[in-house]
Amino acid sequence: MRLKIWQAGEMVLRQAARSLAPGEIGSDAIQGLIDSMRETMRDAPGVGLAAPQVGVPLRVAVIEDPAEYIAMLPPERAAERGRAPVPFHVIINPELFAEGEESAEFFEGCLSVAGWTAMVGRALRVRVECLNERAEPVTIRAEGWYARILQHEIDHLNGTLYVDRMWPRSLMTTENYTRYWKNVSEQEFRNRCG
């Protein structure tokens, strides 16, 4: 079942979500939520969706970056972002740790801030300790765009939106981004607009 994606201004997007007890994860309610979130994310389309984005204040997110999404980018842009396919998976009660000091700025969008995009600096490499949809402990090590997706979704679980982290001068409609900037590197954008 596709769910409504809540937009910025809704309080559920600005509050820390509640952790799930391992015994809750296998329940029909949580498994149904995960299935509905997967369908909603794919339909949007997006590469991640956190439970608060569908009005549910729980520390659950779904993530998937399929090859067909990456193929829509020029190969040099995909490489610049460190973008590679990520299979569907679920993170529950995640704890995020940056690995190293390196970061990068790229344009991000959000299904809960529809129609807008801005540049956001994020760690290039992260480690996430979490549970999966079977309540099993998982350690994820990610870099590039996958690391960015994890940071973005975990921010949602903490009541943070990408606009809280963006470079304010870069905020624009996705329409104008597509029209003027989509084939320009973030560094060139910063040089022109800095």
C-alpha cells in the first residue's frame, strides 16, 4: 500500500523517532509498514524513505539505489558522486559513525521537501550499526552516494532535514536545477555562485 509522504512543516519530521524493541520488529504492523514504505519509495521514486516521512515516528528506514536510477546520469557525474547500485534493505535503530575526516558537497533533494534541492556537505565514509527487518544486528560500511543516503535517512530519524545542513545560497527549485545546473559540477556551481 502506498503511503502519503509528509512534507516539511509536519511536526513528525522535526522530532526524534522512537527506537523499536527487537520483539516489535517481527510484528505484522512493522513488517507491513516496511512493505508499504518500500512501495512508496519506489513509486515516488526515491532512494531512501524514513518512517517519519510517512507520519510514523519510529527509527525505521528503507534504502535502495537501483542501477536504472544511476544509468540516468552521465557516467562522469555518477563517478564523481561515487554512485553504485545499492540493493533494497532496511535499517532499524541505526547509529551512525563518520569514518575519516573527508567530506563532499553535492546537491540533494528530499521527498519531504518536494520541488527543492540544495548543496549539502556530508562525510564520504560512514559506518552504521543497526538491526535489519529480522531484528538481526548489522554493520554497514558505506562510501560515496550510499554513505550520503544513509546520513540523509538517519537525519530524518533524528528530526533533521537536509535544509538544516545545506549551503543556503544553493537552494533552488528542482526545475531550475535541471534547467541550469544539472550538468555543472558542484565545484563549478560554487565558483559561479560563491
